[in-house]
Amino acid sequence: MVTVLITGCGKGGIGEALAVQYQARGCTVLATVLPSESHEHLTSVGIQCFQLDVTKDESVRALCKAVETKVGDRLDILVNNAGICYTMTAIDTDVSQVQQMFDVNVFGPIRMVHTFHPLLIRAQGCVVNIGSVGGIVPYMYGSSYNASKAALHHWGNTLRVEMSPLGVRVINIISGNIGTNILTRDASRSLPPTSFYAPLQEEFRAHVQRVPNTTDRMVYARSVVQQSLRQCPPAWYWVGNTSTFVWLMDCFAFRTVWDLILWPVFHLGKLKSAMKTKGGLK
């Protein structure tokens, strides 16, 4: 039976959906939640659950011991899903919050692979990194989050090359807009009143409170599970709302096509006009 370990399985997110879909395929699923989170939504449907904080080495090591006790010294699939977002302009960024996000989104997967690689190698297993189109698209207010996902993509790309002679497969999942609760963390955020972007305060509030068109997370998870169980999975798997469009633009368009697309979407002409009125631009 295939054994799967998934990080970041809080209620309402991608991790929970993946756990349910792996279980539906007959896998032994080991799901993790933060110590501060409930696990009732997982245990109530028969999914084994463990506490984990991917930012703490001791927590990852303790999980590894618990997993070995539960399933032995082999792990077929590790899904690096735990992640958080941070929405702000690049020049108004709170660096400490970005460091916290990178600790989860980038260093979390690094810790997990560093600790669990012996189990993955013994099983000739698979690492699944849940990435994002944000690592491709330079969308407004997402510079820090996008950078964390771009870092995950490129780390995963190199990991795939390095682990291939050891018999371990690595997949980067390039996720489009998926119907989860990840955006609620930033829903009350606002721009600093002294920001150069203050003329876009209302647009910023609308952005953090938006309800985007999304792919249902269970549909998304079913597709990811299917790909990860293949003997020869793709190196990058693009899935979810907008992912095909982003793939086409990334492969065939010039880099600054995103400038043309994103200027009207994020009302950057309004900002430029406001700056001219204040005498900040010629």
C-alpha cells in the first residue's frame, strides 16, 4: 500500500483535499496540521493526523520518528503543501513577515526533504511540491509570495535532477486559482497611509477581499493525486484556473506582456496620474 505524508492539512485547504483524494485511492495517508489547529476534519473520516510546524527542526524530526513508528522506514510520497501568503507592495514590505513566509513556503520543504530523504530513497518514492502560478506571473502586491513560490519551483527543479539517480521522482505542481481559504489571512490588510501606492487604497482592499474564479479543490486534488501516482510523472504539472493561460504566456510570449496585461487590471494608470498630479512624476 502506498504511504503518503502531506503537510499543511488545515480545514478548508488544498492539503485536506489531497488527504481525502489519496485516501480514496486506497493510500495510507498521514496528514499534518499545526499544533494550534483542530484535526477533527481529518480524523472524523479516518485519516491519521500528526502535529507539525515546518518552521521548527525539532518538530520535523519528531514527526519523522512518529512516521517511522507508524509505517516503518519507507515513505512513498511526500507532499510539501504547507504554505502561507503575504500581500503587499514590494517597497512597503514588512521584511519580518516575508521571512516568516519563506520559512514556511521554502525552508519548510527543504527541512522536510532533508529529514525524510532516507525513507523516500528506500521506497524509491516521490516528492510533490505544491507551487503556484504566482511563481511565474509578476502580479501586483504579490512580489514576496511570488518570490517564495519561484524559489520553491527552482529548488524542486534542481532536487529532481539530484534525486533522479537515487530513484526518487520530484514533481512541481503549478497551481492556478484553487478554491481554498488561503486568502482570508490577508483579507483585513491595508496599504500604509504614507505609501506611494496610497491612491490605490480602495483597489488594494478590493484585491485582498476578492473572491476569484477558482477550480474546486477536490477536482484539483484528484488530478494532482493521479499524476503523483504515475510511474513517470511530469516534471511540472500545470493545473487549476488560469494555469493553461499562464503556461502559454510563459512559453510563447515576451516577458513584458505581463506589464500590458496587469496595468489595467491593477489600475496602474490611476497611480501614475495621481503621481503626476502631486508632482512626483514628469
